Amino acid sequence: MIFTSKAVLLALGSSLPIALCAECGFCPSGAAPQELNAMFNDTMTCGDIHDHLVGITDPNECLVEQSTLLLSNYPTQCGYCTVSAESNRCTLCSDGSTPSADAGKVTWKGAPCGQLTLAALYNGADSDTCSDLQSQLGPECGCPPVGPRCS
């Protein structure tokens, strides 16, 4: 997981302007995760973490808190982050759908699908990083294949 955390944080470096423009929340779009009532740890639910993050108004502080709480050790029990169809953010599935694999499924890169989905959201939809995530890791997490398919 150490490699994964570094890779995720490096991916953020190229896309901070998108992340800084959003409202703070569990997801970089300010949205809540799928499973609000799931336990984040022994005392807090995923909804509690989201509520904590929503209360942060400084964009830089938000990014630091999101990185600390979520990116370094993604709580797969919280499910996936989703964004609206009109968002300019990257989604792990190129069609904007939610991956069909469990958020805790670990890919060949050593990262759970939930963490990869969250990392994708910090990139613009037309970025090279987004294309790489979608083509290389999206199908492994249950996303439809990217590009034309042979029949």
C-alpha cells in the first residue's frame, strides 16, 4: 500500500486546481460516499467523516484532510464516490458508471478499486492520467472496457 499511497498523491499533484475548486467532503466533489452508515473506525461512521470534511472551508486544508483521512488508507467499507454526469472530473469507468467490483477489491497495482476511483476524481476528464486509469485499471474494477471492442 505504500507504493499506492505515493502514486495516488503524485497523481494529485498534477490536478490540484480541480481539487481546490470543489466543496469539501468525503469525495472531492463535496459529495458523500455510498455507504454513510458503514463504520469508518471503532467510533465514527463514513457519514461522520463526511460531515467533518464538509465543515472545512479552506480548500488547502480540505485537500490535506482528504489526503490524510482517505487517500493514504482508503476506507473501502464506505463504498465508492460518485459524481454527476455533467462533472469535468475523471471517473474510473469511462462511461461515468460506478465500478461493479467491490470497493475493497485489490487490483494488480496493489490498490483497492475504491481508492483508485477516488484518485481518479482528482483529475480532469481529458487528462492523460485519467485515460491511463480508465484503460489500465477500470476493467479490473468492473468498468466497461475503454474504446472499441472486437466482436
